[in-house]
Amino acid sequence: MTEIGQGDKFEEDEEEFIDESLSERFWALSEMFPDSVRNACSKVSDITLKSTKIGYRFSRNAFWILASSFTILILPVMFEKERAAMEEQQRQQQTQILLGPNTAVSGSAGQSVMGMMPPGLTPSVASSP
């Protein structure tokens, strides 16, 4: 009698298994299911793919519409507000430089002169002796 060694047994096991690719195995497994199940899975995957494509196109178009609308409608308003704020700040700085630090806080130049006079006096009365 001949003895079968470990190497011979491994070679026999190797011959029993035929190399199959993953796609061949998947195709063989699909044959296990009835045609109705395979058709239903195929339809579900087709609908999922189509809806994903439609959703992607819609989101891409919606983003473009929102971004361009923001740029055309809202961005100019924001720039104009910033420009008006800068002009106001420059006016306050000019007033502060010309009339002193306390007048810029109290108001405009005409009101600050009247605010410094005693109550009841008009500018014509204050200038006459």
C-alpha cells in the first residue's frame, strides 16, 4: 500500500476547485432565484439609477440657479450697504477731526453749536452785547 502524504492531498483538493471569477460566481447565484425575483431586482436597480441621475441633475441646476440669483440680486445690495456704512464712518471721522472728539458723538455740526449755547438764546442775541 502506498501512503498519501500531505502534499498529495493538497494537490487533490486543488484539482476539485475550479477557478471562477467573481462575476461567474455572481451569475451562478442569480440562477438560484426565479425569473420574477430577478426581473423585480433588475427593475428596482434601473429605477434607482435613473432617479439618482435625475436627482443629481436637479440639484446641479438648483445650485446654479441659487448661486446666480444670489450673485445678481443680493450681492449688489450687500456692497451698497457696505459702501453707505463706509461713507457714514468717513463723515464721522471728518466731523471728529474738524470739531473735536465730543461733537462726533453728539450729532451733526449745526446741532452741536446750538447745543453749547445757554437755553433761550438765539445766535443773533448771543452775538450782540
